[in-house]
Amino acid sequence: MSRSKGSKYEKSGETFIEFTAQSIDKTRKVPNIELSRIIARTVINAEIDIIEKYIDDEAKIKEISLEFLNTIFSSYGA
């Protein structure tokens, strides 16, 4: 997703962000699609950063990703 410019997958990142935003928005107590898009973009970009940083260590990717997602979504919907 982060290096797809010029390829047939160039728009897949935005499609994935929109799908994720729609999913997030459905779970919010007070829906707000613009805020859900910001949350989706932030989470996806952070996950890409984690994958790129630990590309050769799958266990570390899982560990950091789970910790990140648990931290972000532990108070979600509040």
C-alpha cells in the first residue's frame, strides 16, 4: 500500500482506508465518518510503519501490532 504509486494497486490504499473507516464508524456510539476516516488512516499508516521497521521479524510485528491496537482501541467508543 505504501509503495503502489503508478501500479494497478495505487488506489487500493484509499479503498482499504474507506472500508476500515466504514467499519469503525458502525461501532461508534455517535457516528462521524470524517473522524472514522482519520482514525482508519492513522491506524493503517502506523501498521505500515511497524511492518516496514520489523520486516524481517514476524514475531516482533505481531507483538508490536497487538500492543499498538490494544492501546489505541482500549478506550475506543468512549
